[in-house]
Amino acid sequence: MIEELGPSLYRIEVPLPESPLKSLNCVFIRGEGLTGRHLLVDNGFNRPECLDSLMTDLRALDVELGRTDFFITHLHADHCGLTADLQVNRDAKVWCSRGDGIYINTLSKDSPRWHEYLSSMACHGLNQQQLNELHDTHPGIIYAIARPIPFTPVRDGDVLEYGPYRLRVCSVPGHTPDQLCLFEPDRHLLFSSDHILGDITPNIQQWPGVEDSLGHYLRSLEKTLTMDADLCVPGHRSMITNVKSRIREIQAHHASRLIDVRRILKEGGPQNAYTVASRMTWSIRAKSWNDFPLPQKWFASGEALAHLEHLAARGEVTTTRRDKQILFQTTRA
């Protein structure tokens, strides 16, 4: 599906089969004149259904891929998986943050580093059978990019000019270690990707080697509150017209999550992140934690861990090790 958002600006809805996210909002900006370069922001899973749908819409817009540059907002496969297929001109720019670009290339399809990445959750409650199964079912693994990409790094404050738009690169770490969004100040347009979503809340995981991912995310939300955005194009689902109100709703959501985690620790004593996640409230359609699909248990456990690590950074919980597991408990008064 194609929606015209403004002059030379289009939202392309790319289906994400079998994903609770349903679809991706890919943004296309048409270059000016016969030689101006186009820009495609994000693209979709590395699977035929995504590629066929996106290519059908690009053909409908009469897009010449050889004149197209690419902007990748963050490392998740639903945003970058098709990059290798779409970059038909090897001289085309593929903009990405340095940190997430390294992640994408390190964890391309069939990379042996996936085992190492999955194993980081072994000490937080996921067992080896689950980790082995995740290697064969995790969408970020099976739909990752086909090959490493020669990214051109961009960072906070850089400006990219495509068509009639001057896009300011904004660093918003949290959802991933080095996520970016794009802001057009003259038109009050924010392309938030998964930093801000309207119908669902972004998943915030604790990333290996990152101290307090949730803390980074909450600071990034405060940063975007200062932007004068009238319309936000998120990575998934509905457009957001009251951007500041939605940011405050997401902030309130995480404040409520932290209250829930404190209660779980107070009532249940020392627990690992997987156990805490099993006792939290989730909006997924399932009768119980046991009915959660395994990839959703992975995301839920990662989010529980992010909230636990945030409370640890604030001095509200401490950690202990027991039988190779990291357990969290409330700080004694």
C-alpha cells in the first residue's frame, strides 16, 4: 500500500507475515529532476513476500533503484533485511549509525555470532533447549540481511538532503544501542522508526555491553519531547498526530512497568529476568505465559531485564549469582 504524505514523500506499507507487528512503514523520498537521488528509509524482512510487495510499490512509483540511497534506522531485521537485495548500485549510499551498522554486519544471515548473542540470556533464565530453538525460529536471525553491507556512518546532527527535504539525523539510543530517527524541522515531520510507536509500545531490551538500555531510552524520549513535530511517521502501524502526548504515554507506560517489577520482586524474592517476565502483564493474546510463542518469551524476558537493570542502576535492586543464574532482589532498607 502507498500513501502520499507530502510533496515527493510516500509511506509504503510492507507486510511482515506471521509477525505481531503486521507491517512496516517504509518511507520513500523522490529526488528532484532527472539526476536527483532518491531515499528509501528502512525496507523489511529478508523474505520473498516482503521483497515482492515492496518492489511492486516501487515500480508503481516508477522508482529507479540505481538512483536510490538507503537509510537504515536501526539493526532489527524488519527494518534492514532487504538492504542487500535493494542495493543494485554498489555506489549507492547506505546510511546507518556506526554502532547498529556493526551489529547488522556482525549478525548477518548464518553468522556464527548469533549463538553468542542468544547465549547472553542463558544466565537470565532461558534454557539451552529454548536457545537452540530460537536460533531456528527467531525472526531477526532467519530474516537477517543476506550479506554484510558497506554502510556510510551518520551521527546526531548530520543533515541529509533529498528532494525538497532537509533531514536532520537524531541519535535516539534505547530500542537498539545506536538507533537513529530523522527530523525535518521546517515541515515539523518526525520519522521515528521504532523509537516512538502509536498503537503499541516499543520493545526495550537490555543489550549486551550496554549499561541501562531503558535509561538510555527514557533520556531519548526526553530529547524528542523538545522537537517541534506535528506529524510522526513511526516504523509500524498508525501515524501519530499528537507526538508529545504519545511520548508522555510511553513514559507513563514504563513508569507503570517499573512499579510492576518492584511488586514482583517484593512478593517473590530473588528472581531471574525470565521468571519476572512470566509474572508481568503483557498485551499479547495468550491464555498464560506457557502459551507465549518462544520469540515473544525472548522479547518479554529482554524487556523485563531492561527494567531490572534500570532499577539496579538507580540502586533499587541488587544482583546475586546462584547456579549460574543472575537473580535480582530489592535493596534492603
